[in-house]
Amino acid sequence: MKIEKYSANGNDFVIFHSDVKEDRSDLAKEICHRQNGVGADGLIVIVPHDKCNFEWQFYNSDGSSAEMCGNGSRAAAHYAYKHKLAPKKMNFLTLAGVISAEVDENMVLSELTPPEVLETEIEHNNKSWWLVNTGVPHLVNITDNIEDFDINEARELRYKYNANVNIVFVDENKNIKVRTYERGVEDETLACGTGMAAGFYRVYMEKKVDNNIEVYPRSGDTLYLGMNDKTITFRGEVRNTFSAEYNPE
């Protein structure tokens, strides 16, 4: 089977397209394995849809399905345009709803599903957390020290609330740094699009930043987040790192 590997600011994905929609959770676990497979944070399969340009199936590296992935949405859009499965401006169906995207060479902009604040008064270890849904649920804490990310605490919160866990730091230019513990990967990742969006939305709602900012994930890349009249926009570069033939077990 033909596959392609993508990196979206440190979040990496295996992508292929098929005419058949079927359960590929076992394939996701196999192909995403860092030693015995290709290695990736997730598997994206693009399948036909009768109303949207396409539908995707998104799997975390543990084989679980995810409703949405911000970085994955940009990688999928680039792949679909490259393979003439969609025009430059497109929309596609995810479990979280319809996502709009636009490809401009290696820069891809996605419009995420409208954010929803689920809870604002979560206290844990004397820290204040918000629970925000940006396609998938994210816990968000505002921190004074982006280096102080307790993975054990994040793992505890992840299972208590069945959510991803983020800390966000606002710098002197009113841009942000974000670190994310992702469920399904069960560790910190170098970047998480919906996590960056959730971090942005909390500090935006608390009037700590403007409506168009730069965001810096753990990978050190620069991405761009904003608010339009509908939802959060998310723009950044993606890289198609290689194409290959894969022989599944």
C-alpha cells in the first residue's frame, strides 16, 4: 500500500487515501509504532464523501479514534490537494464536524470547529484549569513558567477528565507558548493544534491576548492563531517528508 509521511510542526502523521471506509484501528497501532512500523503520532485515511470534498478517519497511535486534530487537519488538506482529491479551498468531514481549509503551497489554514468552554472552575494542585472543547476536550492552565510541565500531573488529569492537558504562557509581546500532553499518544507531543487553539481561546477570553497572535509549540515552530466571526483559524507550515510502500502484517 502507498503511504505518505507528513510533519506538521513536530506532529507527525501517516496518510493514505482509499475508496473503502472501514475500521483501521489495528493498522493504526501497527503503522504508527516507532520501532516496528513507520512511526507517527497518528494515522489519517481519506475516503470519499457525497457532500464534502472528502471524509477522514483519524486514529491516534494507540489505535483509538479522535474527533479532531488541528495539525492533522492541515496535513490532510495538503495531501488531498496534492493528490487532486480536493481544490485549494476545501471542506471535509471529521467526527467533530465539517472543517474548512485552504492550501497555499506549504502553508495551510484550517478553520476549526467553534470552540466551547465546558468548565472554568477546575482546581487541581492549587492550579486553575479550564476545560475547553476545540474539536476534542482540552484542560488549560495559564503558567508563569512554560518549563514547569509536570507530566505525571498531566497524566493524572488526562484520565480524571478524559481530556488532553495543556499549559500556556503569555509572553511580553502577547504571543503564547503551549505544551500539550495528548491522550491516545499518552505523552507530551511536540505540537498539538487543538491544544494550541484551546490555550489561545482561554487567554483570549480572559483578554490577555489580541485576536490574531503567534503561537510557539514545543517544536519551536511558529504558527498563527486568530478569531474570525465564526471560530478559531489556525495557520502553519506542513512538510511532506517522504512517500513509501508499506507492507502491513
